[in-house]
Amino acid sequence: MGTQLTLLWKLRPLVVTLSFFVHSRGFKQDTVKIFHRFFPVASKSLLATLEQHGIAYETFIDDRVCFDIPEGHPAWDAIVPFLKDAEPEGIPRTVFTKKELAAARFLRLEPSWHHGYPQPEDDYRRATYDLSECCEACGMGYTQNAPFRMKSEPKWGSKQVLQLNWVFDEFFSTPEAYRTVFQPLGIDSLPVIHHKTGRPLESVVQLKISTWTTTPIRGQKLNWETCAVCHRKKLTGDQSGMFPHVTLPAGSHLGWTREYIGSGLVAWHAVIISAALYRSLTEYGVKGVSFTVVE
Ligand SMILES: [Zn+2]
């Protein structure tokens, strides 16, 4: 994987968290807006410009800074000169209105934060997955066969759903949110193990995803990467706009795309939810998640 891509994927959790922060700072709007995430070199003059325009940022690896800015933002022109060494377009991300989200038949569930790391950090994949079908060159072909392990009870703050770092196709919730929102829709849960003692943690469960989308992802504008070793394909690149058309089986509310997403060594499935689960999550004000409309 190229350095730039490695950086992208490493930054992903931070960027997701950051964009949530930016949204909470008053850039809400009535129409679809496209945010771009940039991570140029953190020069003093760039930081001063960001601060002057009230744009939230975080410094990260390799002296780079990371921030989100919506198209049409008044600071856009002032910031462009600092992006020469960054991806020219940044990573585009579309923020949908409540009306659009409420009208969607299916949505992609995404985290608004990442919290903690699967244990043991140096070998969690072997501890959690059957990797007999997994290709080391592309990361595709894993199946969970043991509970996830965490270092301690999560520090939930005001949130009820989390995603672990590195594990982009699983979600975890508080037992209360599980009983209120997920269980009534027939979604099962799995225990999460305290790594040190081997006992189940009390304040977190894994949402058990056991269904798959019924239609393949198609679209002319999509980029596919074929693994040179196992020849399996994954959808690569970040897209703005809606997630490509997929459907879940009737009566299912939480499932994975059959396809993998990712780049280089990493691969995961997108998580798709039903309109009913979206309604329940918003009705109970569950925090820790964000949504993308499925075509
Ligand atoms: Zn492969």
C-alpha cells in the first residue's frame, strides 16, 4: 500500500471523529453538503488560517494536520494554497439532511467515533477470526469465530454505540441501547470479553450481524481493485454522494454488503441498516453513529 493510502486509512477514524465535531460547530444546512477532508503539512501559517476561520483541526502523524471543510465555506480560498502537498480534492464526504435520511429505504451505518482497540492488539485477528480463507495480500476472507476482547469497559460518555479502531465492519452498543433499539428488531448480540480476566464486560455488547445484502453493488463510476494473489475484488476509494444501491432481505434490519471495501492490505464490509432501524436510532437519540443514504 502506498504511503499516501496508508496515511489515509490511518487517519480514517480521526477524520470521522473530526467531521462529527465540525458538524456540531454550526455548519448544519438544509441541503446536501459535501465536506472535504484534508491532511496537509501543519505549517504555522496554515494553523493560523484555520484558527482565524474557526475550522476545527487535529495534528496527527508525520507533522500533518487534519480537517474537514464544506464546499462553499468562506475560508476555502484562503486554505487552497496550503494544500499543494495534499490530495487536491481531499476525501469528499456527503452530509445528508434529516429529510433525505428519513426518506431512505436503506442506509449505510457509519461510526461518528472510534474507541479502543481490539485485544490483543498485536494479534487480535488470529484471536477473533477464522483466517483459513483469508488472503494476507488483501485482507479479504475472514470470519469471526470468537468474541471480541477489549482492555476495559468502554468510556461511553454520552454515546451508546461505538466502533473499535481497525474493525470497520462491527458495531458495539451499551446493553441499554441494545435492549431498547436493536433487540426489538430481532438483532442478536454477542458478549465482549475483558482481555485480562476472560470475563464478559458488563457495559458493552457486540451487535451480531448475520445477514448480507441481496443485490450486488453495481455502478459505472465505482473503482474496483483486484488482488493479484487471490483475484478477489474490493471496492476502493472514497465516494461522495449516496452509497450504491443495495438491499437487505425482507425483515432484516442490519447486514453487511457482500462486497469488500478497502485498499491494499485492508478490507471490510459496509454495514447497511433498514429504515426501521434508522427510525428507532433517531427516536431514541442514540449517539455514536452517522448515516449515508443508499441509492
Ligand atoms: Zn487477496
